[in-house]
Amino acid sequence: MVIIDNLGLETCTCWGGILTLYAKQMRLEGTVVNGMHRDAEIIRSTDYPVFSKGIFMVTGKGRTELKDVNVPIIIHDVTILPSDIIFGDDHGVVVIPAQILGDVAKRAEAARAVEHEILNLVLQHGVPLKEARERLRYSDLTRPVVPS
């Protein structure tokens, strides 16, 4: 996974088609950019996930420079360490500190099971949604996990 802090700039990009094709060849898992990316049509065709603030056509060549590699960075008040696990999908990107990955995975699996049961109660048995959530203590599964 490549995480780039381009300071949130929206006036130039720091990731595009060439880097995507190279990253895919290097068997990287995806890229997160605090800023913009370009060459969306190429990126979409590669099945390589890129998450950014948006798409913009102006390249960063001559406008951006590499400052450091494999160091902690802070994006939107979130500190991201090189050992952290990054998960992204159509809903956004989350940073999971490595030391709590097991706990987060267990809670995600439990939440999925409870959500399935909530749907079963609501759709198959006519239980009101609020009651189904309360009965299965859904709110207990959605509280934040704080690293110790």
C-alpha cells in the first residue's frame, strides 16, 4: 500500500496512470492520496484501487517533490504509521493500528453477523428495526475501538 500526503492540494496531482501500472506490476495493494489523482480511465481499467480527494488533470511534475519514505504521517489529525493496516472501499478509507487489527477483525465479523440477524428479524419476522437493534445490542458493536 502506498500512502501519499500531498498536503491535500487540489491544484495538482501526484499519482496517475504510469505510477498505477508500475505499482500494480510491483504487486502493491493500492494507493491513498491526500490530494488529487489523474488518469482515472487508466486506473479504473487496472483494477488497482486509488483513493484520493478527487480527480484533476494537472500533473504534479515540477510542482511536487518526494520528502520522505516509510515514515509516520498525519492526515486530517490521523497519524498513520508504516505498520498500520489501511482498508478502503467505496465508502472511504480507514487506518487500523497494527496492534488492534485482531480486535477490529473480530468486531467486524460480529457486526456482520448481528446485521444479518437484524435483517432477518425485520424482514422475515416483522420486528421493528429499532427493537431488533436493541434486542441484539447493535450499539455495543459500533462503539469506537481505542488503541491502548
